Amino acid sequence: MVYPQGGFKRATQYVLHRMRRLPDSPHRIARGVFAGSIVGFLPLPGMQFIAAWLASRLMKGNLLAALLATFNTNPLTTPFFAVLAMTLGHWMLGIEKPLSPEYIGMAFANAGADLWYNVRALFGPEHTRWDGLLQFWHEIYVPYFLGALGPGLLLSLLFYWLTIPLVVAYQKARDAKSHERHERRRKLRETLAAAAAKLTHRNDPPQGTGDDDPPSAP
């Protein structure tokens, strides 16, 4: 993920602004937020939008809210959440490995090396190798996925319950402003109509002084 030009604070404000303005019911928007949020916490590189779309369809939530909610993670918060998720996943699976930057970096490096080697093996005489990829799968990816489910579910539920009152309040304020603008326009139209009627009445000739008046008797 690339650092936003305006910073994460401005990007977050923009996402929240767009989410509040969605033309849908608060509960549908909240279900979309829940679906997209839990997908955003899971390690699904390149597939988050597809997974958010499927999850929102299953939950009958707002699709755009689900897509926007996948941005709940960023390069500043993801490392802390990843360490928490992998620590919890290792504990759940009984894996005893030091979650140090060196260990994680080596697992990524070995998996990347195996992946590149296997791609080249498709076009050469070499045999594929899977040791690094299997180590990454069993010791990094699966623990991360399992460990992210619990915290991701709790945080997504929190976002769900926070979204409903925020959207309700915004929609009420928006409706009140719309009603106020409508009343101002109505009063302006009435004022203009009254002014036009006065001008028309003022320019009308007095009765009995027109050219069609009968001549006076000699």
C-alpha cells in the first residue's frame, strides 16, 4: 500500500465522509462495514475487494461500504496487528517460533525464492521445490489467518455498532438541512411572486379611463 498524498488522517476522514453519505439504510451500511472490515484484517493480498464483495452480498450489506471498510488497515497499524495475530495463531497451533523480524523476513525471503525458482523451473530442466513455501504457509500465513479472525471479528463488530448511530445522525442532519433549504426556496418563491403581483397591480390602468370609454354627452 502506498502512503496517501494527504496522509492517513485525511484519507481516513475521506473514507468516513464517503461512508456517511451513502444513500442506503444505516443497518445495510453497517453490515457492509462489518463485512469489509473483517476482510481487511485478514491476509488476503490482491483479493480483498473480491472477498469484501462476496461477504457483503452474503450479509446483504452495502457494497460500497464494504469496499471502503477494507481500508481499515494501513502500513502503520498492520505490523502491530500482524504480530498480535501471528502470536495468537502460533499459540493456537502450538508453534514455538520466535516472532522476530529476522525470522519473519527469512520466511518471506525463502517463500519468494521458492516461488521464483518454481516459475523458472516451468521453462527449464530444474525440479520445483516447496520447502520455503510450505514453511511460510504453516508458520506464517495459517497462524496469521487464524489469529486475525478473533481480533478482527471483535473490532469489526465494534465498527458495526459505531456505524449505525453515526449514519443515523448524519442522515437526520442531512434531511434537516435539505428541509431547511426547501423552506428557504419556497419562501423566496412566495416573496418573488408577491412582489411580481404588486408590480402588475401597480402598472394596471385605473378602471373607467381607457380608450374604450364612451364619449361624454354634448
